Amino acid sequence: PKATFISPDGNHDELSVASGTTLMQAAVGHGIRSIVGDCGGSGACATCHVYVEQEFLDKLTPMDSNEQEMLECASSPVQDNSRLSCQIAMHDHLDGITVEVAPTQW
Ligand code: FES
């Protein structure tokens, strides 16, 4: 399945992401520098903050309490469609998902 990342500088990157790989891992692995992923994906740093396109929001596994708490530490404004990209594992039903990367991660 494919995922598109829109970076704050306006770059669009469409990546093929293996099922089970998180969006954070995919972005970092492809050199998308607007996602930092400082904690390595354990949901402990909030440097992988993205805004998820509305039509895919309901298809995601709901946020757990840890993700909610970590998002409060995010450096960019939190919106209704904010998620930590390390908590979004790619699967076929998410094919075509687009996320906008938060303007700052620190
Ligand atoms: Fe640290 Fe997502 S990579 S919270």
C-alpha cells in the first residue's frame, strides 16, 4: 500500500510502505526529514506528529491514552486529526492515505 507525506516545505512524497511498517518508520527510512522519530517509535517523543486526511481518520486504530498524552507534548498545534505516525501501522485498507507533517517536531 502507498502513503503520501506532505512536508511543511510543500514536498509531496509518495511511498510504498510494507504492511505492518509504521508511517514513521517509512518516512525516516526514506529520508523524509520533517518526521524525526526520536524515540524510535515507542510513542515517547511526539516528534513524529502528523495530521491525517479526514477520510482516513476513521480507518485508523483509535488512539490509546499514551498517544493522547504524548500529543500534548507535541510542539505544533494539536488538531482533531493529529496522530503520532509511529502509532499508525500500514495495512491494505489504508492504501492511499495522505498525512500532512506537522510544521515543527521539536
Ligand atoms: Fe517517538 Fe512517535 S517516534 S512518539
